[in-house]
Amino acid sequence: MTSKTANPRGRRKKAAGADTQSPLNKDAIIAAALALIDRDGLDKCSLRNLASSLGVYPTAIYWYVSSRELLLSEVLAKVLEHVAPAPAQRWQDYLRAAMVNCHDAVRLHPNIAPLLGSQLVSNSSTDFTLVEGVLAALQQAGFSGPALSGAYNTFIAALAGFTTLEYAPLPENTEAWQHQVQESLRTVDPQQHPTLARNMDQLSNRGFSLRWQNGVDAALDESFRFYVDTILCGLETLVARR
Amino acid sequence: MTSKTANPRGRRKKAAGADTQSPLNKDAIIAAALALIDRDGLDKCSLRNLASSLGVYPTAIYWYVSSRELLLSEVLAKVLEHVAPAPAQRWQDYLRAAMVNCHDAVRLHPNIAPLLGSQLVSNSSTDFTLVEGVLAALQQAGFSGPALSGAYNTFIAALAGFTTLEYAPLPENTEAWQHQVQESLRTVDPQQHPTLARNMDQLSNRGFSLRWQNGVDAALDESFRFYVDTILCGLETLVARR
DNA sequence: ACCTGAACACCGTTCAAGT
DNA sequence: ACCTGAACACCGTTCAAGT
């Protein structure tokens, strides 16, 4: 790699996998950050690595973005750009589509999963499309007043919950840690944990906290469908009780 | 503060809020880490700050703990130590108690919330008490085979989901950011987002992604009860359909 | 066995300076 | 307006050395 200071013309440096040397702008920074996250993971997306991939000095990024935290929240917003579904006849279809869209979006960029659990709250992108859509669907379902906000928070939590866990990064000790988990599952005491022992074949590497791979290597699509059904059935039943 | 190198006797240094100078051990390290997280937040819990609070050199901690990541997962395990409820007659009561216990545990240590979303998966503490209890409850409910693992993953995801979001850390710009959120809520277009506009008084600072405070300053207890009801109703309805 | 102390390879962010 | 370049105050982790 060439030295950073050996750049006498002041021209944009050419990094290894750098994109075009077009003028820097916010969208290009966000796109490059997402590419870096997809390739190397969330904590490898430092401002220094990001700047290097863009062929600029680290501090140049601060002209367009005020902090790493806000940059990452914009990356998440970009990933979730199109999760708000098209209007649907049945409110159940709208909510189901939102959950599936969110799941699909994160599956394409699994390394942003930790952001889903901690930044979805502070989205604030003034884009209330999904918020309005979910509220309208829940109101159509029959929720109003305090129950509407309860149902809304329930749904948003459900939207993030499963997917956050499914793609949560597992320890990097891929060698030792994986065998340790497998060993602890193999030595489960059937006296002490009978239900676990009896269903081990179904749960091994498929159940949360019983896995040594995450959703990238061991998808949980069947459980996700069950999860979506549970949320929608729960909302249906609750609204019928009023 | 006294210099770190001015410690000629080799005695334990006395830090500002340090505990007893008892011999270092894993439990003391975990307890000190949790105290530091409670006081200053998750990312202020560096090995260096932690060591300083224990009156030792940063690298001393590595004798007891192999990495910061595993230390934090042990801190989470300690916080969730007693979430597994006592056996209950009705499976619904067991699952509800587990969710309430988890919520209560995190409420006491809200700054660990991000760990809940990303480390609960890799618990691996060989403590399968909760896993077995949840599986037994779901089997008692009537789930078996693939549906059991679907129900299990659904419940674990539900266990972490709401609480993770409720206590997720919001941007530190408490001055500017809070007003920005409030302003964007005040200027919501009733034409474009009618349901949101009509229910703004219920949702302002109470709805996810419509808040400028997190669960510490603005609890969401009512929504949480709604959420628990939704999960349990959903599972009840799904099992009845089989 | 347990801890010190130096060192390595990083971080995010601020700020003055260039063009 | 936009970027460079140096600097500040940090990081996690490794490893040799002490006791």
C-alpha cells in the first residue's frame, strides 16, 4: 500500500477497492459505509477505513456527517428505505408485508443487525411513511386511543425483535467457541433438561442461544414465519376482545 | 488523580470510587463492570476504566477474562441470572413471568440493553434453566416437533425485543437532537400522516421512533403489558388451531 | 499464580491550515 | 466550500518481565 502522505498533486488517492473518484457527497459516503459493513462487519467500518475506501482523509467525512453514530443511523435508514409496504386491503396483509420486507432488507445486509436493535428508535429521518402505515393498519383493525399506541409499540418491537437476534453477530472464536457450544449441547443432562434433550435435533443450531452460527449461515425462515403468525394472531385476538 | 506509575510498593492503587481492595477475581470484575456500566454507560466500560475502578493495571483483567466481548456477555448473564421463573401451573403464567422478570432485570440495569439484542444469542453459559422452562411450558401448551422450535424462537425473540428497544440508548446530543425530534413531530402534515397527527398526544415521546427519551426517563409499561398480552394471545390462538 | 509495564495497532473527533 | 494534516485523548490486546 502506498503511503498516505505521498500524494503531492492533491488528487484523490486510489484505494484498493475504491469506487469512482467522483466528488465526495453524503450518499456516496453512506453507500461506501454500507459496502464496508457488508464486507468486513460493523466495527470494521471506522471512519479511517471508510475514508481509505473512498480515497480521502478521515476528517474529510466530517464535512458531510457530524458523527459516526449519525452516519450509522443513516446507513440503517438506507437499508430500511423500502420496508414500508404498498397500501393493502386487509390490515393483516400490510403488517405482514412490513415484517417480511424488514426481514428481507436485513437479510441482504445482515451485519447491520445490531443497529436495528439500538437505532431504529432514533430514526428521526422525518420519514413517517412506515409509522403512518402501521398506525393506519392498526386503526383499521380496530385499535384506538391508548390501545393504538400499545399496539403500535408492540408491532414496532416485533418488527425489529426476531431479525435483530437472527443476525446478531456471534463470537469470532469460530474455532474454539463453536465446538464449546456443540459440546455443551451434546452433554445436556436428560434428567435436568428433558424437553431440551428430547428435541435437540430440532433445536441444535436452530434455537436462539443454542446456535453456533447466525442467520447468515443457518437461516431461521420457518421460525420467522411462526413469529409473524404469532404477532398477527395476537393482535387479531386482542382486538376481537374489545 | 495520582499518576499510575507512582506506585512503588506494588500495592493496590486506590481509585476514586473503588471497592474493597480484596484480591481480584472474576466475580469482582463482573460486578465492577456492571457498576461502571450502570453509572457511565456501556461504551465507557473500557478495560482501562474498569481496571482503574478496581485499582489494577488494565492488563491484569486478562488473567480472569479472555476478552472484552466475553466479559460483557458475562455481565449480561449476571443481570439475567434470575429471570427463569419458578415452575407454574399454567404455561401462560410461566411465560408471562419470564417476560416480566426479564423486563424488571433490565430496568434495573438499562444500559446493558444493547447486549440483550446482540449477546443473548451467544449466552452459552451452560445454564439451560430458562431454555428448558420455556420449552416445557410450550410443550405443555401443545407445541411439538417443528412447531415447538418455532414457538421457542418466537418466545425468545419476544423476550428480548421490546425491552431492547425500550432502553436503547438515544443520541447524546440531548440538547439539539431532542428539539429536532420534537420539532419534526410538531410539523407533521395531517394530510400526509393523518393517523399519526390525530394520535400525536398518545404517541409523542411514547411511540418507538417518536421519542426523544428512552425507557429510563419515559417508561413504556402500558405498551409492555400490551406486548406481553399479544405474544401470549398469539401463542394461545396458534396452538388452538392445530 | 498473578500482576506490572511497555508496546502495537488501532480508534473518534477537533482544529488549524491549505486551496 | 471542501479537503488536508497534525494532534488529542483515547481504545483492545499481546507479550515480556517482575514477584
